[in-house]
Amino acid sequence: MIDIAEIEQHRDKPTSRAEYATTDLAASWYVAMRSTDLKKEPAALKMFGQLLVAWRDGSGRPVVMHRHCSHQGASLAEGKVVDGCIQCPFHHWRFDNAGACVLIPGHSTSVRRLEPIPRTARQSTYATCERYGYIWVWYGTATPLFPLPELPGADEGDQDGYMCLRFAYETKTSVLRIVENFYDAQHAAPVHELPVSAFSLGALDDHRQSKLDVEALAQSGAWFGGVMEFHVDRYFGLMGVVSRLVGLQMSKMSLRFDGYPGGCIMTVLIDDEEKYKLLQCVTPVDKDETRLHVLITIKKDSSLLRNAANYVLFGMQTKVAAGYDVAIWNAMKSNGGGAYIKYDQLVLKYRAFYRSWVDKVVQGQPGRAA
């Protein structure tokens, strides 16, 4: 738990760069788009301040590459997929899923002395994967340094026993401001009107304390664990209305966090019974231009009425609550602040963790595959 004596010793000392820097981007997996948004045709995409194009190769795997053709700069997003390659709309040059030009009409790769394909005819690509109904892009190094976290019930075809809800918000803040928000216990009462009578919080130092399989993340140094416990008098807001209708009670809410550099999975227990998990992930579009993605997996009950109530309580209520945070982020200074108290310690610990992954970004090659 929080070391209050340590906080008191450092209360008036200058804020470190790890605590203050909130606008840099860490090496991590980030969401490019929903899987359902990428069909047969190429899709224009902007991430990391770069104009990109997403498309599916002959096997249906997602490909993300720089948008403008290395020949004369035409937009590949206006092209089409032909024989598993993306074809430029201007001169019909084709590029494969590794970014190499494999066809120029009228040219031949077999007779190089006559019409060779230029070695510079290639597109920079990003490492991608597709899970949980999203297409993910790796940023920061040529190859990924850790896998995505495991989230039971979120993969397509693996949702027996779970109800899923996905939603997204456009935001005007940095990635870190979004992903560190989970660890900010102080805003639960003033922003979300949680009737808190007491709460405790702390970081976890052993991945075996997690409610998830996070061993792969932990071995890569990419896992950040945390825990909060709120003692409350009742359900609140829309949850309060529905809970009274179905006779639900609550005296304690426990939150377990399994964070990684670009997001977090939160496991929610009410009176020590697990109710749902929430994946919070982000699309870094440009400076102070982001997109928050949330995926909620809710455990099914044997009662249809209880399932409907849980979907409203844990799904729709969370969507409404997230909107309150977004409104605040959109008006805040993304790199502001600096006066902290003991209850900020979990946020500051996460910032230092995040900073360590900012330092892993290879400048000049942000996420592009070799």
C-alpha cells in the first residue's frame, strides 16, 4: 500500500521528469481501428501524427503502412487490393504485406538489366495483430517487445459465459492522461459521484497476485499491477436506480489493475465477487488528439433479468461515466500540474513505469517493421 511517510518526505521537492512528462508516447500496442471497420477496400488511417493506410492481404490479415506511394505520392487509400497486394490508383504499382513493390506494369523482375523494379519502391509498414475485435499496431521499435494482455471472453468465438460491450470516445489529450486515469482514486467521488466512506490503494509487485494470466507481460517488464478498495453505502447514479429495482446491494467495490504501457485491464469485484473486466486502450492520432476505446466483458448470470440489469449497471453505466472523464480531459492542459499528495502516488508510480517504455522508443524508426 501507499507509503505515507515517503510521500511526506518528498511533498515539497521538485517534481521529477518521470512524474511530470505526460505527452511522450511509450513503446506499446495501440488500437488502429475496430476489426469491423476494415473490410475489402483499403482504409485511410492517421496514427502517431502520420498518414497511414490499412488493408487486408490475401489471407485476411491486416496490414498498416505509410499511405502515400513511394513512386509519386498518390494515396494508396484510394487504391484497391488485387491478388493480396495493395495497388496504387495512379500507376497501378502493387505492394505486398511487407511493403515491397512486387509489380510495376510493363516491368520485369526477371530481366533486371531491362526494367528492374527500383529498390526504393517500398512502403514502411508496422507490426500488427488482430484480437478482441480490434486491429492493433505496434509503436516504438522495429519488432514488438511484449504480447497483448490476455482478456478472457473477449476474443471472437470465445464469449461463452460473457456479454461484451465496446464503445469509443474522441479525446483531446495525451495517451498517458487517459491510461493513468484508472489509478486516480480521488476523482471517483467528485466526478462519478461514488458514495465513498473510505478507500485504500496500492501497487502490486508480484504478477502472481493478478486475476489474469500476465506472466508474459511480467517477464517483459511490461506489467503494472495495482489495487483499490472502496467502501460505499449503495450503488450510485443509474446503477442506483436499477439496483433498487432488482434488489442488488453493495458495500465494497474492489478494483484490480493489470496495466501495460498503452492501456489497462481493470477487474471489478463487488463484495468480493467478480462482476466484469474492462479493457481501456487508446489510438494515438496526433499530438493531444486521441481516441479512447473501451471493451467490457460482463459475466453472465443464470437469470435473464439479472443479465439485463448487469448489462445496464456495468456496461451502459460505465459508458456514461467515461463520458464525464472525457469532458474533463478535453479541457485540461495535457502536460500541466505538479502539486501532488499521497493519494497521487499510484498515478506517479504508473507514470514512472510508462516513462521507462517511452525511453525504449527508437527515434527515427517509430514502430516500423524492418
